[in-house]
Amino acid sequence: MDENVKIFSGRASKCLAGKIASKYGTELGKVTWAKFADGEFQPSFEETVRGKELFIIQSTMPPAENLFELLLMIDAAKRASAKHIIAVIPYFGFARQDRKDKPRVPIASKLIANLLTAAGITRIITMDLHADQIQGFFDVPVDHMYASCIFVPYLEKLGLDNLTMSSPDTGGTRRAGTYARFLNADLIICYKQRAEPNKIAKMAIVGDVSGRNVVLVDDIIDTAGTICKAADLIMENGAKSVRAVCTHGVLSGNACEKIEKSALTELVITDTIPPKEGCSGKIKVLSTADVFADVFDKIVHFESISSHFKFTSYH
């Protein structure tokens, strides 16, 4: 591979970064971390990055220290005269705060875009942003990858009859509709009302699920309350089976327990966030390493990445 390309990782995404580097045909660059008594930390690149094409891989799920690690690595690379600094953020945290949904709240995803730009990135690669418009928050190129290029082939291999796609809420209907089109499947809608964040007041199904194999599609599974409630409701209405595909497995609180007790046959997630060990036997993890490694190669060689958008609503 090109000697001018270097791949580094923050501590939160080291496992995925190692897989990406291996698929790309190189090894992860060496980074050391100095930690001070008060908890302050400092990254150091232990090899030259002057004039290099630098890929820095780090998902920014909580704690916020993960984001700050990425910012420090970007700043270090800029001050070490890297030619290009490409922030690879498989899971872009704080993306649910993409607008003001009530008075006196921040637009956190825009703030983070500003911080990354100020730190010195020249490009960003990410996957399944919670809101597509976040791409417009950046003044540098954004390569927004979709996990549909992984999930659609997986679902095709299952060979399910009477396949029906759904989203656990109306906000994801467009995404579920895209899957339905490519899989030649029917579409139903789950309608929910929230009493407050992470708490559902009521849920209803729009469409017939009797005798059908239903697949719920979402970008994030956090507390798993919505997915599990939707799955239980779908089975209560006569579905043959219900499973879910969710790109980012945040899995907060007792999410693993909810999944294990739910009507879900399986939950398929990716490794954009390190999977929790021993979470639930129903969880299957598909790797995004091949996708990111191929995108790296195409970017370095100035080739089109449009082949990765085969299973999106834009084609």
C-alpha cells in the first residue's frame, strides 16, 4: 500500500481500526497516551506524519472524552505537518441534537462540526448519521456511508418469505421504505408518542403483519425500549417473526436484558461502536471494516465511492 498513507486510532475504536488497517493492507500507526494525576491525557504520534495522508479513526459515543481524544489527535497531526487529516467517525455522537426542538437548547452536532473543523480536519468519513443534513454542518468534504450496503445483502441471504420492512417510529419510515424497495418487500409503519426522552407513552401499528416476517430498521438502538416494544406489538398482531437491523449499538442501561426478553428473533448491529460482551445471544455483529477500507483506498487514489450507495434512496 501507499507509504504516504497512515492509519491511527483513538482508544475507543481500536478494535475496528485494527480490522480496517488489516483490510487496507497495513498496520495501525503507533500512538502513546500520557496520563496525568488529575486525569488529563495527551496523545503522541510515535512515527512521522509529515506530508502524510492521515486517517484518524474514533467513534464519538459517550463519554465525551472520546470526542476530546479525537480533537487532540487531529491537533497533534496538524502541528506535525500532516498533508491531509481525515477524521473517520464510524458513529457520530450527539447527532440526535441536530436542531432546536425546544427553546434554550444547543445544536450539539453543529458545535461538534465546528470543533472538528477548527481542530484541522480536511475531510470526514462517517456512517448512518442520525440526520442526513448534518453533512451540511461541515465546510469540508463528508463521505456519508450507509450500513444498508451491509444489511441488505445479509437480509437477502436469509431468504425470508412474506418479508415486510418497518421502522420503530415514523421518523425512520423513509429509511425502511428504501430497504423495502431494494428487497421487494412490503412496508408497515409503527407510530409512537413519547412522554419524555427514552420513555414511550403509546405505540400503534399501521398495516397488516399477520403471517409476515418483519424486519425493523433503525440507525441507533440506545435503551432498546422502542425496538422491543415494537417487536412485541408486531408479534401480538400475528407476525410470523420479527428481527431488527440497527447500525449503531449504543445499548445503554438494561438494553441487553430488554432485548433478551423481547419477541425479537435477532438483532443485527455493526461494530461502529465496540459490541458489549455477553450482552445477548440474540445479537449478531456485522463488521464495517471492508466498507471503510475500500473507501480509504478510493479516496487516496481519487476514485469514485458511488458503488457504496447502491442500496440508498438516492439511486
